[in-house]
Amino acid sequence: MANILRIQSSAQTSERSITRKMGAQFIQEWIKTDPSVSIVTRDVAQNPLTFVDQSWIAAAFTKPEDRTPEMIERLKESDMLIDEIIKADILVIEVPMYNYGIPAALKAWIDQIARIGRTFSFDLSRGDVPIEPILSGKKLVQISSRGEFGFEPGGIREKMNALDSAIEACAHYLGVSQKEIYRVTIEYQEFKDQRHEDSKQQAEKKITRLVGKLIFDFDKRPKVANL
Ligand SMILES: Cc1cc2nc3c(=O)[nH]c(=O)nc-3n(C[C@H](O)[C@H](O)[C@H](O)COP(=O)(O)O)c2cc1C
């Protein structure tokens, strides 16, 4: 059985939000082919998370055995969010472009789940790359929508794409390697013309293909005997 963690971050509700609609298509198509799938939804826009602050940082960087009850309490939210990631095989992140980057609500989630001792280790004896991810083997489906266009390499807004790079840079905290990031992107939303319609249609087709591929890959994973 596949476990999907669906992260929603559009400030708009499902009637208006393109990323929420496309995410719903992904989930519905998965269920149609594999009804045994388990889906956990985390809506960081409608249920905003706390921002990391001094008390969070102090708690996170204190060894677990030395934490005070207040520190343990402060990290409960982070622990719950990380536990959701650990249980997931596939993360579906629905992410609108806001001011050329990711919504603040999603950044708050990333800040909560990037945790020393839980999602990464830090060791200066590793030289210039002291951070190593703790989780591995997960896949990430990034479903994003933009009002403008041309954010791809060579596009007219190539240098303004702070969204894809933010997700890419933090994927290791999620246990996702660069080659396991799958992107579905809708553009031209603000132009509301044929280019937008074409972009949506292409995205819908891509989602159908991606669900097929990911279910196929999941089914042919080596089965580990329960000892
Ligand atoms: C606060 C805000 C900021 C936005 N900033 C950008 C932007 O920098 N670049 C862009 O191409 N589109 C921008 N847009 C357009 C959205 O990316 C677009 O409407 C997208 O469809 C939103 O996702 P949603 O439909 O799932 O809510 C912005 C929209 C909002 C509401």
C-alpha cells in the first residue's frame, strides 16, 4: 500500500485554486487505480503553522535527553509534521508562486521539518558539506501554478524563479533525491488566454501519465519480508 502525504499551500479555496484542483486530480486518479492508497492531507494555508523562533531553535539544538518539558512541548508540532513525512512514500506538494517564490505558509512548514537529529545530521568532520539527510527513498510531486510564464531555463523570467530552486534545495530534508522530483507546472494564469488553457490541459495529461508511472514504480519495488 502506498502512503501519500498531500501538502496544500494555496491561500485560495478549492473552487478557485488551480494547485488544489490539480492536486485533487492526482489523488483521484491514484485512488481509481489503487484504492488501497493511504492519504494524509496537511493544509498549511488553512491551518497555519507557527514560525520557528528563539524557543524553537533552543529546543531543537538541545540534546533530546536534556530538553525541558517546555522544549518538548515547543517541538511537538515539528515532531508531528516530521512523523507525517516519515510515514509517506510520496509527497505531493501543491505550491502556488507568490512573489516569485513559495508561499510563506509553505516556508513555515519547511522550517518546521528541517530538524537536526530528525531530518538531517550535522558533522564538521565532513568538511565543506557537513549536512547529511537522514530520510531517503521518497518521491516528490510538485504541482505549481503561476500567473506569468517563462521561468524555465532559457525563458524570459529564468532568473526570477525562486520557487523551483527553494523546493529543490530543501528536498533532501524530505528524503527526496534530485532525480525523484517530478514537476507539474501551470502557467499564464494571469493572462487567462488560450496559452493558459493549453498549459492546464498539458498539466492534466502530465498528471495522468505521472500517476501511471509512479504506481508502476511503486508496485515493482522489491518486497521486503516482514520478519
Ligand atoms: C499573493 C500573490 C502573489 C503572486 N505572485 C506571483 C508571481 O510572483 N509570479 C507569478 O507568475 N504569479 C504570481 N501570482 C499568481 C499565482 O501564482 C497564480 O494565480 C496561481 O494560480 C496561484 O495558485 P492557486 O491558483 O493554486 O491559488 C501571485 C498570486 C498571488 C495571490
